[in-house]
Amino acid sequence: MNLFSLANFPVDGKTILVRVDFNVPIKAKKITDNAKIKATIPTIKYLLQKNCKVVLATHLGRPNGFSAEFSTKILLKELQKLLPKRKIVTLPDCIGKEIKETIQKGKAQTIFLLENLRFYKEEEQNDIFFAHSLANLAEVYVNDAFGVSHRKHASVDAVAAFLPAIPGLLLEKELQELSKGLFPEKPAVLILGGAKLNKVALVEQALRKFDYLLIGGALAFSFLKAKGISVGLSKIDPDSIVAAAKILRKPEAYKIILPLDFVAAESFSPKAKTEIVKYNQIKPNQVGLDLGPETISLFKKYLQSAKTIIWNGPLGYFEWSKFAASTKEIGRFLGQLPEAITLAGGGETAEALTKFHLHHTLTHVSTGGGAAVEYLSGEKLPAIAALERSYKKFKGMYSTK
């Protein structure tokens, strides 16, 4: 990849538009996990040390037009906590003449937090005029939002046509760490959980590159259903069943390891009475909510000798402690494999690892879910393609060492 680099690009004293992914979980008007914000702090600090004005652009949730509920103002307190001595200015919009003038009048080393990008439908439409309005606020663009780098949105893709575009420190780190999973050292194992099989490209790639695929989470029920096994009231996805059936017909399908047992309940409740059931003995009135002890032991056997392990998607309904055993135990087990490269991706996977204080025990926990999946599938992310185009367009204007 031919890209600019923060380490050798002349950013000193410039106004920098930084695309971040501060789309953090919020409950009762409080941020419940600040990991995504913390991950971008090194890039922000680097730019402040270079005497830059830093203009932060992010989306938050799925608003339908302007909405106080999805205002980025809620991020200010957390950001200020992480950067206590820095001046942070929240702006009432993310484009426009008044916003530009406020930034221009601001002093160097000031952080400006733009309003939610998705208040404008043009953001998700990758609208060139909206992208130009964003670019008009700064002199250089930095993408430090790996979590949205698989989206062809204006602040990720089109904006790079108007400014020299550079990967931030987080984005660089993500690509460097995840690339270890592109050509994995063998034996290589992929753990796939979650609910939907919207990861067909990843599974097909994995069948070629990995020795085993361990299937957990609600995803397992789509595979079992595709094999004609009754799954009771367990969560299934019609599209996933079709995709699973197609995958199971492949010659490499022997690499797919499905659960042997589940923790099942008669109702979807944290207080529900539970029972350990065999994979083919789930009763019509039961819902499978976690992997059973036999499956946990089986998965550990496959992981024990692995040199590369990639994990995407929780293995049970970890939000309730009754159904968190498999996610917690497998996470803990991965942290005890000193010889293995262990990479985890996906918002829920990262959330679970943070909840159980296991995120520091793995080689790398990605801030991106869909982006990590697409990158590991061997697909070119729109954000990376945009950075490469920008490099070609602007490299003659800047002398980079």
C-alpha cells in the first residue's frame, strides 16, 4: 500500500480534520464503554504536539435527521476526562461557513468536536458536495476510524479526494495487527459467533486458509437447522440458514466444528431455569443461549495447538452472567496461549472481552467489527482505497522523507 504516514507528513501548525469512530454504547445518557475514544487519543495527542488544530468528526447512532438524543455533545465529558488539560470546543453543526470561521478563529492546539455526521443523509450517500464541505474545514485529513473504514461514506471515502489523506496511528496499528491474520501461521483457527452469517466471504476465505472453524453463538443454530436438526425457539436467521447450507456442501466443510451441547432455557430471561442439552435434543419450547461444557472442552482442544486464532462474535448471550460462561472461558483460555497470535474483532466481542477484563491478554482486539471481517476476508476497504488515491493525487505537492 502506498500511503502517506503521520510520521513523515508535514502536519505542523495545520488544521487537521480527523475522522474518528466515537460511536460508543450509551445507556441512560451515559457512555458505558469508552474504548473507541481511548483508542484514538494517541493520534489526537500527536497532532496537538505538532501545534495543530484538531477537528474531530464522528457519527453517533442511527439518527433520522437532527436529534438532541444523538448529539455528539454527550461525548464531551468523556473526551475531556481523557484530555484534561486540553481545550475542547463543541460545535453546533459539522459543515458550514460559521463552523469554518469558528475553527479559523480558534487557537492552535484546540480540539473542535463537530456535530453528528449522520444528521446529514449525504454522509451515508457518500455525497461529493457534503464531502467537499467537510474538507473545506481543514488543510489535511486523517482517518483514525478503522471501525467505519468498510463504509463508503462521505467522511471516509469521498473526502479524501479534496485533501491529502493520512491514516491515523490507530488505523495504522489495526492494519499492521490484522495483517497477521491474512496469511496465518498454521495451525490456524477461526472462532465465529454472533447471530448472522453476514460473513460468507470470511467463511469461504477461512475454509481455504484456516485449519478449523469453530462455530458458536446463535450462528450455530443456522448451521444445525441447515443440517435438518431441530433448534427449538433458538434464534435463527433465514438468510444465514441458506448461506450455511451452501457452505456445508463445500469439500472443505469438514473443517467446520459445531457445538455438541448448549445451555438452554424455556424463556429469554436472566432468571430463567436452565438445562444442559445435547445439540440434537433441544426441546420445541427451549432456546439455546450459551455453549455447554462439552463444547467448551472441544473448542479448547482445537485451540490448544493453534498458532493463529481469530475470534469474531460472542459465543453466548454474554450480557447475562448465566449465559456468559463460554465467551468468558474461551476468552480466558486464549490469553493463556503464549505461542499463539490471538486477534479479536467485532464490537460485541470487544465489549465482552472488556467486560471480563480479558482484552489485554490477547495479541490484538480490533475496534472494528465489519471492517475487521472485510479486511480479513481479503477485501480492499473503501477507506484504504481512498487513502491510496489521495497519496497518488497529492504526493507531488509534499516532500515526504
